Amino acid sequence: MSDAFRDLLRKIGSGPHTGHNLTRSEAHAATRMMLLQEATPAQIGAFMIAHRIRRPTGEELAGMLDAYEELGPTLQAIAAAHPALVFGMPYDGRTRTLPIVLLTALILAAAGCPVVLHGGDRMPTKEGDPLILFWQGLGIDWTMPLPQVQATFEQTGIGFVHLPTHFPLAQGLVPYREQIGKRPPFATMELMWCPYAGDAHVISGFVHPPTETMFQNAFALRRVSQFTTVKGLEGSCDLPRERTAIIGLGTVNAAGEVALERLCLPPRDFGFEGANVPLNSPEDAIRETIPTGIAAMQSVLAGQPSELMKSALWNGGFYLWRCGISPSIHVGITQAEALLTSGQAKQKLQALQQTTAPIAVIR
């Protein structure tokens, strides 16, 4: 048993009257001890549920990110005209809507903006379909060694850090999520994690407004110069089409002061109002037995009109503007359409397929 960890656990688990928040250094130490399994299983589970009930602070999340930066994998910087967009999506996947971020990544990379994604396998408590399955459906297996991910990133501008393969210390904490039956604060911290050593623009999805405030505080402490928060589909960075997209455009100056501009984007103002594309199981999608899923993504990359094409243009246009490639969202939408209909985004997928090991696709 770790006496040092017990002291930190006592601090956050003593209730509303006698408990205290952790400092950044204490949160870093606690996370480090959990990742290295220096704390016992009982201590780790108790910490996660106590922290979940009390809710983490921005300072604690900054300390947790410090530990991930210290012990976790990092893609090295590549030469690019724009900062890499690092998308923070919920690791426990999707259950209702098809993820758009794969198409967004291909559009951005085709336009010259690097993209870094990260995630795991099917994960408690939601047990949704993770991004890794959809990439595999498109013929890309990100479970390759990290040096190969780095080489792929350098050649194509797209990289993916896979938790079980590239950060087994963090994967070792996943079973606790199922055992406590709740998302621990690690699930919030993952939305802000930036496993990239170069100039980065962090995109973090959220559901509840207090989470966005935590983001701001943590980004300020860690001097993340540019970030975007998105109240997206199922807590992701994907812009919705059935409601106004609520977005925060954030910057942090050298003094650690945050400026956040609120942006509300009604999709109807851009001609994209409608239903979000529903999710079908990746297994069915890989077999191409249904119109959505992998077959629908391939159709979009072939430039064919569809509801998913509209979602791809809506997202691609916004992020082309946000990363500085397009002077406006309207221009970004036009550029996204050109990248899809000209086949440039599809060529980016083909480049990914050529630089990664082939996998067997179920037919």
C-alpha cells in the first residue's frame, strides 16, 4: 500500500466539509502513482469514485495531463504551415450517431493541416463504437508500433495514438471504469490530452457547460495557446445538424490569461439543417450491407451527394476556417466540397492505406 497515495486519497475523499482539492503537483503525483500501479487496486478504485463524486478542478486536470505528458507517448513535431489540430473525442465511443471526424481529418490533411487523433478500444461505461473500428473499416490499422505511426504522420499528415498499443500504462486503468460503473475524471482529462510535441491547436468536445470551464482553467495553467471547445455529437468534436452548434474559440496568452469567444452556429444558416446521420454497427458497416457507416464514408470520398456528405461539408468547412486555411466558414465549405469532389481527400485515404500495414476486411 502507498502511504503517500493514501494521504492524497484522504484529501479528496473526506467529504464536502473536510475534504480539499488537490494542487496541480498533487494531482500529477496521484496520477503517476496510479499509472505505475504504485497505488493498490483498492486505492485506485476509491480515488476514481471519490474524484468522480466530488468532480475535478481545472488545476487537478492540469496535473493529470502533466503525468500523461511525462509517461505517455508523443508524436514528434512535423513541418507544416498550420498548427496540428488535436481532436479530443470521448474514448467510450458512439452509440447513436456516425462519427464525422474521420472525414474531417482527411479533408484537413488534404488541405495541408496536420491532424492528430487518439482513443482506445470499446470502453466502459458507455461501451460505444470507438474510432479505431471505423478506421479499420476504411483499411487503416492504427495498432501499429508508434514509430510507424510517426512515419505515417510525417508522410500523410494524419496520426492516431491508440491507448492499448501505445500507452499500456493508461490502458491498465480502463478496467476500473467498468468496476466503479462511472466515467472517472480520466475521461474528462482525455478530451484535453495532446500527444503531440509540435505547435498544436487542441479541439475538445463536451456535453455539460461546467466541463468547458474546467477545460479553460486547465488550458490556462498548461499554457495551451489555442483551443476550441465544441458541444458536439455525443460529446465529440463533430458539429451537430439538428441544433445550433455551441463553440468556444479560446486563446491563452503568455501570462496564462484565457480569452474565450462564444460562437453559436445555426446549421440552417449554412443550408445544413437536418437530422444527424444515425450509427449502425461497424461490423455491419464493414460488410457494406447498409447505406450508412463505412460504405457511406466511401461514397462521400467519391464525391457523391448524401446526408453524410452534408455533415462532412458542415464539419470540414468549419474546421478549415478554424485552422486558418479558409477566410470564412462559407469559403471553407466550398473548399471542403472541392477537396471531396476532386478526389483529393480520397487520395489522402489511399496514401494512408499505402503507408500502413494491410488488414483483413470482413466481407
